[in-house]
Amino acid sequence: EVRRERLAALYDLTVRAVGERNLSPLLRHAETVARERFEAGFDLTEIQTAFNVLEERIWSALVANLAQEELARAFGLVGTALGAGKDRLAATYVSLVSRGGIRSLDLSALFRGTADG
């Protein structure tokens, strides 16, 4: 249920970004999600999956509902919005990692019984 609500919020922000030609709310959301999920110990790829899933679903809906001559523009708008969101998400997450390291990654078990561990 929470996952569905998060996807719905991301969808609404994407529609708004495309409709208003304003990425700011979507980018702020991406930053917030990156911070929250980083603090909760999620990996970046897990977070980006939501954007990727939503993009695939939107593209499928566009293909099913738009005339062929409208697809290129629609794909461009959606791709631009979600691409910018994914870029902001990744940049924010990487910035957090570079400040404090990855807390969820413990490699010590890999080195037990070796000369280094």
C-alpha cells in the first residue's frame, strides 16, 4: 500500500511537471526521497526502480492512448521529466554517500580468514 502511494505521488508530480513545464516540484521530491531512503539504508538502485517502473507504465499508456504522431513529443516530455528526477535523485544520494559513507554496506565478512581480515 505504501509503495502504491509513493508511485501515485511520483506519477502526480510527473504529470504536473509535464503539464506545467515546471520540474521544480518533481526535483524537490526526488531530493527528499533520496535523503529519506538513504537514511533508511536503501540502495540507490532500489530507489531508482520506482522511477523506472513508472516510466515504463507511462510509456505503455501513451502507446495505448495516443496517436502515433503524438508519441515522440509525449515520450520526450515524460523522458525529460523523469530523467531529470532520476538525475537529481542520484546526485543527492551520491552526495550523501560521499559525506558519510554507505552505512548499509559491511564488507568485513568478505575478509574473515584472510591475511587482511
